[in-house]
Amino acid sequence: MKQNYNWDFSRIYANAEAYEKDYAKSLSLIEEISSFNGKLNEEKNVLALLKKLEEVDCYISKIYTYSSMKYDQNQKNTDGQVLHGRAIDLYTKLIQNVSFADTQILANGVDRLLEWAKKESFKDYSYYLRNLVNNQAYVKSEKEEQLLANFSPLRSNITNLYDMAAVADNKDLEVTFSDGEKSLVTHSNYVTFLEGKKNQDDRRLAFEALYKTYKDHQNTYAGIYNCLILSNIAIMKSRGYSSILNTFLRSNDIPESVYLSLLETVHKNAKIVWDYYDLKKKQLGLKEFHTYDRFQKLASTTKKYTYEEAKELFFKAAEKIGPDFLNKAKTVLEEGRVDVYYTEGKRTGAYSTGFYDLGPYILLNYNGSFNDVFTVAHEAGHSIHTMLANENNGVFNSQYTIFVAEIASTFNEQLLQDYLMEQELDHETRLYMLQSACDDLIATFYRQTLFADYEYQAHNLALKGEVINATTLENLMAKLYKEYYNIDLDKEPLKKEIWAYIPHLFHSPFYVYQYATCFACSLAIYDMVKSKKPGALDNYLSMLKAGGSDFPMNIVKLGGVDLTTPAPFEAVFKRLSYLVEELKKELKRK
């Protein structure tokens, strides 16, 4: 029987009529929510509203996920664009119709809300109430909240503009390599060329083919990003946040010191990366080391992994965590839940999505590379986390924050990495694995911190009144690449457009720092699990099961990590230093 490597949308909606029925039901529920306006001075009405919001969330998240998946499968398809637009409109209507709620609920007073939060009837909404109290200073009057809600469609459309430019209107370029091979360079196969082409000029050709479109439209991308920055600053000023970091961290009670400590400690430890790239430069015999040389391996491998092989490797690694974890790994990667291969118009990268009733779905752009194998494990981590959170919480508390979202995914990467390293490996394979481990750590921790630094500095430049244009953003990125990687982007100017290449910077402002903080957490947790520290595995699974039922810093502590100290970050630097030393030993063996 032929395998299905695409999403099975019939799992969600059997036909268009079923979709339209849910859409109509959502509109009806949104109207019902309006009926609570002016009635939230009673406990029973607050509880009834929260239950109604829980109900409408189930419908809208299902519609939004389905529509987004349809859109992301082919962003050039106008039908998908229409569905996606309708889903955004629906979500916008909800925001506008419920804008009165927080202000009116807070009017009951802090003492009453905290008293309700302790009651069994409010069990599924306890964190919501406590978080509302914690952020009461930033909840405005009903009229102000309505005005802010009215502007939410404009913010959504900034992201849509980026997608239209970066995906829908993007044209893949064909290049001719030095061996005569002609190939289209796409977001999906780009890294394959950087890894596989031994000729540095060939790597440059692939690199320039991908980045040319960003250079050609740099002013458009800069204009879109400037709109995003101004929108974020408008929110900061309108709600009275003390800083741009406070705007994005305060709602989850994340101390700004965590973000700033990350930037500071990575800056202090950047030389480990400089030395690693110097080592690579010498081993590869290069006169100059460029960003497109970072993917070159010190050991050769022509090994390709089928998608089925990638899954089986991950399943073998997952056995160490236990049968329930393994069963969930198999469930999230079953047929119909994963859209596996690249097709024209498909969104780049990979992600896990889903909703409460039917669980997670995964988007991949699988190409058979070694990195793609790890991407399977990574996205499966997100999906397993979602399953555990859904099984152990109601709708409200199942929705874990971004701050903890990348822990399970990077935990899985380390799990797979150790499984592979424990196998009988020849010198070339072991060398390949060690270098990949170094590269993956740098990509997850250092690279994401660099982008976090960029976001922070770009917003602060705008706050100081400086003009945000393509030149401003190029110069900022060039400065950061020199500081973090000791690479001079004046020698490869197209790389200065990396700020336009990263979708997260447009889709989810101040998201990427959490890759780094989560990686630090997952490394610390994985080390405890690996060394069989008493209670470590149970603590980790308890953290995943907690979903979004508490403040993120508290949930992370369930796993045994305290991010208010520099210890988790220091553990990452220690790990990279260890890997580099092991790599040097393996090179000497050769």
C-alpha cells in the first residue's frame, strides 16, 4: 500500500460543509460572548464567560489550524490564501468582541480574583486569573482596549505582507555549478548544496541564488520590518510598558534580566565559536572563511536517509525514555499527520501545530540530509509535548508558552545524538557526528541569540528616533556577525540581508531568544536524565504535562532548572568546549 506523505485534511474536516458549519458556529459563539458585557461583576458570570471562551477557542483554533495548514502547503494557491484570511478575520472578531472582559473582570478586585482562583470550579482558569492580576497595570479601559483590538488586523497583515513577498512572489533561481550540474536553488535544498559542494565558488553560487531575491527587494522587506517595529512600539506606549523587552516578556512574568543575561554571557563566550571556525578554516584549507562555508563537513558522507529511516532512528532513541513516550512518538509521526516533502509554494522550514481535540500535526521539507533526520526528532518533540499537555489539562491550561516550547524539541535532538554516537562508528562517521553536534549547538544557541540581539538593538534604534531602513539593518547584522562569529560580511554582502530571510523575526517578534534559553534548559535537564539523577525523568515529564498551567519560569523549575542564574548558559559553553576538544582528538586520530 502506497504511503501517504501529505496531511490528511479529512481528519479535521470531512468536507467543505463541515468547515462552514464550524465557521458559522464560531460566529454565533462570538456573538454570545458579547452578551456578557456589563455582567462580569458576579462570580457565576465570570465563570460562564471563561467556559464560553474555552468552547469558542476549540472551534477557532481548529479552523485556524486547518486554514493555516492549507495555506502553508501552497502559499501560491489563492484558495489557501482566502481560507487563511477568513481564519484571521474570525480570530480578529473574537479579540474585538471580548476586549471588554479583562477590564471588567479586574474591576472585581485582586482579593476576589485570587480567592476565585483557589476554587475547584475555577481550576482550569486559575492561572488565567493569577496572570490577569499580575498584568493588571497593562490592561486599559474598555474604550482603550476596543481601540487596540481594532488595530489587530493591521498587525496581522504585516506578517501577511512578508509572506507574500518571501514565498508567494518568490522565484527560485537556477544555477550552473562548476561540474556542469544545473539545479534550482530552493529553501529546501539550499543547505544540501552548502554541505555537499566541495568547490567554494559552487557554495557561493547557491548562497547568492537564495539571497539575491532578498537583496533585490531589500527596501520592501525593510519597509515591512519598520512597520512591525513601529507597531510593537505603539503597543509598548499604549499599554504603558517600561521597555520593548518588558512589552514581550511581562505577560509571562519573564524577568528582563534573563534576556539580557543571555546576550551578555554569549558575548563573553563568543571566542569558543571563533576558535571552532578557525579550526574548520584550517582543516578545509580555505584562505577565507565565509558564512556559506560553515556547513562544510570535515568528514565526507554521501549517506541519505529516507523519511522512514529517520523515523526509525528516532524511535530507537526514544525507547530510552519509556514505552508511553515511544508510543506518543509513533502517534505524532503517523500517516496523515506529517506533510513531509517540499513542493512549490510550500512554506519553508518545519513546525509542529495542532489544536486541543485532534492533537498535533507536523510540517517538514524533508530532503534526506543528516540535519533533516534531527528535524524529524525536533518537531516530534513539540508534538509529544502538545499531546502530554492536552491529556493533562483543560483547553486554557494546555496552551504552553513559547518560553518552554523548545525544551522538548531540543531534548529530542540530544537524545538522538547520543543514540547515534553510541553505535559502532568508524572514524569518518564519528568525525561527522561530532562536527554536526558542534554546528547544531551553535545554530540553536549562538545563532538564535545573535538574532535576539538584532531584534533588541533594532527596536532600540527606532526608539531613539533613528531611521530604520535596509542600510540600518544591514549594518547592524554585519556588526553582530563580526562580534558573534568573527566573520566579515563586507566580503559577502548578500549575507547582510539575513534579517529579511528569517520568518520568525516577522511572524513572532522576540521569539527566537527562547530557542537559546530552552536549549540551555533542555541541556541541563537531559544531563540530569542521562546521568539517572533520582527523579529527573519524572520531573521532566511533569514539566511537559504541566502545559501552560503556571508562569513559565515556575514550569521550567518543575524540570529542575533555574534560569535566574547563569548556570544553564554556562553549561552550554562547557558542552561546546567539550565537543570541540573531542573533535580535535578525532582529527588527530586521522
